[in-house]
Amino acid sequence: MATQPKLIYFDAYARGESIRILLSHAKVSFTDERVSFPDWPARKASGELPGNQMPAWVENGKYYN
């Protein structure tokens, strides 16, 4: 069974907000994971995100950005 896709981006009205709006308008079910600015250095250092960049879309265990 596939997991629900996830959008990872800062908790800010910036590049990720237009993606959130489009997904909501299209009625796409997704998890909206918001990263605070103080938490970003630790997330970046973890190497979890490809190229250490956001926004990132995670679907079926694959990361896209």
C-alpha cells in the first residue's frame, strides 16, 4: 500500500505556498510538513533531503525537489 505523499517546506509564504494552494485546489491528499527556520540547520545537516533543498515532495519513499 502506498503512503500518502508529503510536501516538506518552511512554515512561510514563499515557494512552497503556491504548491500548497495548487494541491489543495486539485483536492490532492498530502501531508504538509512545515520546517521552522531554527530547525532547518539540523534537517539540512541530516542529509535527508536531496541536494539539501526545499521544497521537497516525498512519494512512495522517493524524494523529489
